[in-house]
Amino acid sequence: MRGREDEWTGLMRSARAGDDAAYHRLLKAVAPVLRAAARRGLARAGQPPDQAEDIVQEILLAVHLKRHTWDSEAPFAPWLFAIGRNKLIDALRRRGKRVFVNIDDFAETLPGEAAQETASAGEVAAQLGTLPQRQRDVLQSIAVEAASIKDTAAKLSMSEGAVRVALHRGLAALTGKLRDH
Amino acid sequence: MHTDQLIRSLAADNPHRAPRVGAVLSMALLVAAPLSILIFATFFGVRADVMSAMRNPFFDMKFAVTLSLAIPAIIVSLHLSRPEALLRGWGWLLLLPVGLLAVAIGSEAMMAPAMPMTMRLMGKNSRVCLVAIPAMSLPLLAGALFGLRHGAPSRPALAGALAGLVSAGLAATLYASHCTDDSPLFVATWYTLATALVTAIGALVGSRVLRY
């Protein structure tokens, strides 16, 4: 556990220093841990585990948009798990469930559990449809078609700067819609 | 959408850099302050005898009390804007104005009383105080909440209450220069009531707007 969490902290420091690949690796590494915790939280609330992926995606968006509140001198895992807990509690409340989020849901992921397949979820996809055309096109291109910022700019006849702005605004808007819907 | 696809788009947005919560909060308070000062200048203003009042240590003490509320409240609210932060270990900072007031009340009690205690406590401005501090707080409260929205507090109502303490502390600092009641008993009663009101509003609004 320790080694894994130290690795996360290192990756997040690199990400902040401008290493996009390290950030990508970090998010891929934490997603299974978040998924396992979300499933456990749903199970405890008597909810089907197939909603776990929506919660995972919501946590990832919050992590992304609030990462400036992480102190690079502090370990990354407690920060991540705090956001995970908050988002899980919100998600269960929205489903009208009494909430029992175990404080250890996130911290104590068993190694075997972390090896679950990734999955698709509906809420982000549904909210994507409500975004302004530009933001939707950019997100579609980068997320779904795996195009680079540069290729997306060429394809949509936008400047790279405009693509970056649309991407960030799109992600922020998605987060707001998921929170308020 | 597949989670791997979402992750890809987040990684592509990694170069985006958000300002720190402290920077956003400072800017928001600086933008809000002129509005509060305008309310102060229009309806209240500095008391006429301010030059002689400054020789009264209990007049100066009011500013020490209000600033010892506002500044620690800013520090604690920034601390709580981190999701993993706890109030534990930081909450005592918020007791500074209480301690200062206790010392001030004690020292006043040891002096030959200029006025009976009930007169010192009730003062002449209790109603003005209860209106002025919340009124001047509102723009600052909006600013503080806006600034803290940039953070990720785990307890939005608590963070909102802190925003209330920040704005009430700053508004009370303005008000202290208007009010002719300098007794620590007056401050402990009416400033506290006004601050509690603003804090409650902050907690209520914060529980809605500070969710992230």
C-alpha cells in the first residue's frame, strides 16, 4: 500500500511539473481503486454495483478540476480518498439513500480487487450531449477518437489554444452538470 | 463514455493551471471591499471624536479583536478548502478574539468604572451594530464564498461559516471606527450577535454553493 501511494505522489508531482504522460498513468492507476471503493459503497447502500462507473467518472472529474488544492508537499492518497468519499456520499444521497460511507472504503482496497476491468458509464455521456457544439466536438475528438490537441485543431479548423480552452471548459461544464442534475 | 476515454481527455487538459485558492480568495475580497466601504461611508462613517478615541486603549482593542477574528478565519478557511483537511489543530485559532475579549473585559473590570455595567453592555448603538455589521458583511461574504468555491471543502457548511466569520470580522473592523461604544462588554455582546448572524447565513449559503 505504502509503495503504491508513494508512487502516486511521485506521479502527481511530475504531472504538476508538466508531465502529461505521468498524469495519464496516475489516473489509470487510481481508477480501479476508486471503482472498488465505489462498488463497496453502493453495496452497503443496497444499490446495484453497475452505477459504480458513473461515480468513478465523477470522482475523476473532481480530482482533475480540484487538483490545484493538492499540496505537493503532502501525500496524494489522503487527498484523493477525501474527494472520493465526498463524491460517493453525494452520489448515494442523490439516489435518496441513507449514507454509510465507511472511512476505510477508499484506503483499504485489497490488491485483488484492483484488477477489475474498466467500464463504460452513461451519465457523463448523457451530459456530453447537452454541452455547446464546440466543446462537445473537442471532447468527442480527444476522448473518443483519441486525437491529439494538434489533430483536433486541424480537424475542427480551430487554433490549438482554442481547442485547449474548449476542452477545459467542457470538462468544467460536465462536472457542474453532474453535480447539479 | 468509457472511463479510459474520460481519462484521456483529462490528461490532455493537464497543462491547464488553475490559480491557488488563496489568490482567488484575496482577489474576490479585494473586489468586494470597496462595496462594503461604500456602505460604510454612505451610512456610517468614522466617528467624529476619532482623534481622542485613539488614546483610549479600549477603542484600539476593538480593532485587535475584529482583526484577530478576520485574519485567523481567512487562514482556517484556506486550510479547509483542501478536501482532506480537518478543523482539528486549527480551530483554536478562532478562539483568539475570544481570549482577547476576555482579557479586555478583565482589565476593564479592574478599572474604576466610568459607567455602570449595564450601560456599558447595552451602549447606545446596539441596534445600529446589529444592522451595520451584517450589511457591510454581505458584499464581503459574497466575495469570500466566491473565492472558496475555487477550493474543495469536505464540509461546505463549515467552510461557509468560515466565510461568514471572515466577512463579519472585516465588516466589524470598519464598524469599530464608527461606533462610540468602546466597552469590551458591548463588543462581546453585540459584535458577537452580529457575527453569529452573518456566520449562520454563510453556513446556510455555503452548504449549497461550496459543494464541488
